[in-house]
Amino acid sequence: MWGTPSAACPRLREERFGPTLIGCFDHWGWVNLTEAFAYVPTTKSGEPRGVHLPPIVVAALANHPRGPDRPGEPVFRFRKNSRLYGMLAEVLAAAKIVLAPRIGFHLLRHTWATWMRGHGGLDTRGLVGTGAWSDEAAASRYAHVVATEEARRADRLPTPRLSLVEARGESVEIDQRPA
């Protein structure tokens, strides 16, 4: 998810913020770029928490058009409003994505969790450990996005030789039996 978040839409690049940054920080005093950390005092659960800032986010914030040395000032001058939702609609239209009604930026939280499971190697307990979910029951909804170690044990079962047809039309014998 963190690859190049603003590369998906020229409008986001133009505005110099990515979807991972939207609505996160009330003021620069809560952002520590040296430690790659931000403090978020208000969350869905009502519990404040710290947020790790991946290198791409640190770089984007360090290159903020108005500069990061503004303690007490808002990081961004926008709020969650119709303009912001309009920009999201542009991104979704450019990507040819249709969302159900009332689904918006929170979808990015689900994308992040899915990527952390599939690419970051986190299990349910690991997702809770990030502070983004209060308990394993809440984080367990992302368990389906990766094959479990137990499910992968099916690869150890004996199988017959298979014949695969390659693009050239040649038949290749593959022995998939465990060694």
C-alpha cells in the first residue's frame, strides 16, 4: 500500500498528499519525522495511539509544500468534506472502481490491513499490535486473505505426475510428489 500512494491519481499528486495521510494529524506538534512517528489523539475506539510513518510518508511530509517546521499549525489545511470526497470520487473513477454507498476513506484502513496480512506477514495478533484494532475479534476479519500454514500442508500430499501444456504447445511432465 505504501509503494507510491499518490501515483494512482494526478489530482492527488497535484495536491501533494496521499490517501494514507488524509485526516491523520491535527498539528505538526504530534508528528516526529526523525522517529517516523505520529500521535493520533482521537480514534474510532476512543483510545489515542501512536502511528508508525513508513519512509514514503516521512518523505512526503518532509517535502510538504509549506514545510514541516510549523508546531501548533495543522499539517493539512483541509477537513473531511465534500471537496475531499469529490477528489476520492475522481480517483475511483480514474481507477474504474465503484464503491457501495457510504463507503469512503475507511476503505483504505481495510486495504492496509489486507496488505499487512498478505505482504507484511502480520497475523491477527500482529494487526492488534499495530494499535489499529482493539482486539483479536475485530482484526480477525482479515484472516481470510492469506492461506494458513495448515492449509499449505496440502502441498505435501502425494499427487500423480501432471502434464502441462506450455504456450508453445509442448507437453512437459512435472512430478509434484513430495521429495
